[in-house]
Amino acid sequence: MRTTPIKENTKLKVIIDEVIKKFDADITKKNRRREMVYGRAVYYKLCKNLTSHSLTEIGSLISKDHATVLHGLKVFETLEFNKDIYYTNAYQELFDKLKLNYVINVRNPRDLKTKYYKYVNENINLKQKNKHLNFMVKKELKDIFQVCIK
């Protein structure tokens, strides 16, 4: 398995620092408490939606592999499906904050920054449309299952 070294000032580091600050818990520690698991799930979701890093790179910063990150993303989907307002609202708040400050500590020319913002905004718009469609499909399936149970 080849992992690329992650610099200290990358977007992943910024995201993890914000998540740790928001939940007041060090999600990098090996711990299975609910708060830690859900905090890591929020971190995984933010990284997936705001960066182009691979699952392996996202997990390597907190000593997790790609399968754990994938499972964490499923945990977050469960939080959304069960309407866990605390964590979904925290995710949305962090997402909006990080989206505004997306290019942090980048020493690139202004034109590269503009391309970054354009790409990020297009990616965010597509993700939001996909999220809405997933929500509608899940809602329809839930209604169908309730009818079948009756």
C-alpha cells in the first residue's frame, strides 16, 4: 500500500482541526465511544465533499485505512437517515465555514485560486443535488417498506 505523505498545512489538517474544535474531542485517538465515532464520521464526510483526496489519504491522517473511512461514511449516512440533528447540523455548520475558507495556506497565483474556487463550487453543487436525490430515494424506500409491513 502506497501512501503519500500529508503535509501539516493541507486541507485535511485544517478540516480535522475544525472538527476537533467543534466536538471538543480528539478524534485521532483510538477510541470507540459514540462521540468519537460520530465525530470521525463527520470528518470523513467533510474531507470527501471538500477535497479530492483518496479515502486512504483521508484516513492516514488519523491512522485509519480506506475501509474504515468507507464505513465511517456509511455511519454518517445512517446519522442523516435517522435525522440525528446534532451531528448533521454540526456537519452543515462546518461545511459552510470550511467552504468559505476553502483555500487556506495556499501560496499559488491568483488564477490558480480562481480555478480552485470554480472547481470546488461545481463539486459542491453536484454533491448537494446528489444528496437531495439520495434523500428522496431513501424517503420513498422507507414509505414503501412501511406499506409492505402493513
